[in-house]
Amino acid sequence: MATEADTNPYNDDFEWPSTLYREMRDISTVAFFIYQFGYLIDAARDESEPLVGVTTNEANKINNKVGDYGRSFTPAEVKSLIQDNRKRLKSYGKEFNNKNVEILNIILDKLQARADEFPDMERPLVVEAYDDLHQKKECV
């Protein structure tokens, strides 16, 4: 007897989570990573002490030109930014305490391993920093 998790209502190659717990775990992992990346970019916008490896322009917008890719960062680049700026990020707030950085490194290693599965592509997996009208009030 097939369970709901064993069936694919869309007949595509997506591997559906076997339980709601696994699905929620994956969703929360992505959310954690995105929020941490947002905090990292917010810290980079702080004019008082810029981060090593990220530049901002006079309007305090991220200006991280990598070839034609604008403000994109691979998982390895994000990890490097965090490691190169550990002292500065610890002063940013609890978002970059040891436990959170440990979890973030696990996530980044998994993402980079996935990106490495596509050696023919220059940057197969990136996150993009962007500027928003509300960035002074909200973490974007």
C-alpha cells in the first residue's frame, strides 16, 4: 500500500520529503541561512567598520563585483567572509555566536558540495545581495 509520501502528484523528478518533520527541517535550514546572510550583508553596510572582502559604494550599497555577476556570493565566499570577519561579526550581535556560525558552516559546506557537482559551470550556486528602500529599518 502506497503512502502519501510515496506518491508524486506532479509526476516529476522532485524527491518529496518522507515526513513533515524532514520538510520542516529543510525549510527552517534555508530560512536560517537566508537570515544569517541578511545579517552578514547588514553588517557589511555598517560604515563604522567595513567587512573584509565586501565593498560598499557611497550610498552604502553592496558593490561586490565578481565578473559579470554583480553582488553574488558562492557558499565558499560566504564562508570565507564569515571566517575573515569573525571578530567584527561577534560584535555585530548574537547572530554570529559560535553555535550559529558552526551551524552556518555545516549548511555552507553542504551547499558548496552541491555546487561542486557541476564542475562545468563557473558559479552554479550563488546567493545575491540586494539593496532595498527599507534596509535602514529591516534586515534585507
